[in-house]
Amino acid sequence: MALHGIDIKASHKGLLHKNLGKQPGAKLSAADLEKAKHSSSPAERKRATFALNARSWNHGSAEKKSKASNLYGSK
């Protein structure tokens, strides 16, 4: 696990976008996530659930992130 939160394996990043035919980095709409939640693929359903849950997390402000990097050192 990452120092501050969840560490997503590099090979899994962007898979939900790819499954839905969206460009990497594009925002997924609620309709896109609802479509993925009702997919026949269990992996796609799991990714959609993760994305919906992640929307409600406090991702932190830029100020908090810079303070944390100063405390723990940046890479």
C-alpha cells in the first residue's frame, strides 16, 4: 500500500476507461459508470464500484499534498 492511500498497480490503471472506450484521463459520466456496474464482466463491475467510491473520497488540496511531500520527501 502506498504511503498516503491506495496504490493501483500500473498494469490496471486506465482499464475501466479502455473497457468503456474513453480516452485516458477523460472524466467518466454517471451514465458510463452505471453501464459498467451492470456489465457481464465481474472485473468491470468491480472497477466501476471502485470509481464510484473514489468519487466520494477527500482527495486533498494541493496545499496538503505539498506539505506531505515536504514532510516525507518527494521522489
